[in-house]
Amino acid sequence: TPPVGLAMYAVCSVLDISIGEYIKHMWSFFFTIVLMVAVLMFFPKLVLLLPNLLFG
């Protein structure tokens, strides 16, 4: 998507690394996000757990 792609190109140019090297190190973050989305899909009450604890 455009925001992610733009950020990827900006980070790669600032750090002077290739897109391939960036993608190689980004997989762990990607899988973590996918795992968290899956957990929230199967347990939707977790989304509001913290606000409910704070605000009753």
C-alpha cells in the first residue's frame, strides 16, 4: 500500500540499505502483526479489555 511502500523506501534510503535487506528483516514484525490480528479476531473481547478495566 502507498503509505507502507513510501515509508519503506524512505527508511531504505536513509539507512542506505537495499529493499531486499529491509524485507528480510521485516518478516518477524509482519508475522507478529498477523498473529495479533488473528488473536483479536478469535477473541474480540480482548480489544476492549484495557479500556473496560480503566473506565469500568
